[in-house]
Amino acid sequence: MTGVVEPHIRVQPGDFDLQGEVHRLTHETRGVGAIVTFSGLCRDEGGTLAALELEHYPGMAEAEMTRIARLAIERFHLLGLTVIHRYGKIVAGANIVLVVAAAPHRQAAFDGANFVMDFLKTSAPFWKKEHGKDGATGDWVTAKSADDKAHDKWK
């Protein structure tokens, strides 16, 4: 690997194209032997959720995502990394987040993608509010202790 690998980071209201992002990364990057993708979807919580409303801290969200991505690139020797996170009102079943990790070998790609998601869940400034199918607006979703445990395993 020559030079510094810079991650592709985006925070956007619109959907993303998983296949297009994989294609872009594999065609821009030499030496790739493995690509791991993670696409997080808006869960329909037991048939009661119509949508999640995601808010973020503009500028700070991108900066934190970049910091996390650079840590993953360095730690796992990734050849390329794309991280996209959506904001706005996202209906149940729709895409929320995408991580595409490229590496010479599969384990580094798996670990890099997993690391990014564990850190995004606990460190990136995003907030979620539930909107029910019954029209009710729920509370802001609180952090889960399982997310903290997943984050802590990387220390």
C-alpha cells in the first residue's frame, strides 16, 4: 500500500447505492482481496414503527466518522473504506448506514467494518426518535449497554 488511505465519508438525507459504492471502491483501489459490507436498516419494531427520525450534529458527525474510519484503516491496514450515514425521517425497512471495508484479506475487512460500526453506535453524534404506525411520536432512543460493551472490546 502506498500513501495514506483516506476514507470516503458522507452524511446525507437520501438513500445510497450499495452496489455502486462497492464498485467504486474496488475499481479505485489496488490489491483488494476482500470486501465486507454492512448495511444497517430501520427495523420495524414488532410492527409498530413507521419511521425513525435521525438527527445529527453537522460538521461534527462527519469529523467523528472520519476519525473512526482513520482509526480502522490504520488498525486493520485497510486499503479503502466508505462510511455513509443517513439523516432525516427514514421509513421502516429503509437503509440507514453503510460501511464498505476493503482489505487484502477477509479478516481485516470483517474486523474493520465491525470496528467502525461499534464506534459509530457509541461515538458519532446521531440521535434517533421513533414514529409509530399509530401516528404517535415516541421518545428519543437511548443508548444500549450492549453497544458500549461492543465498543469496549476494541480497547
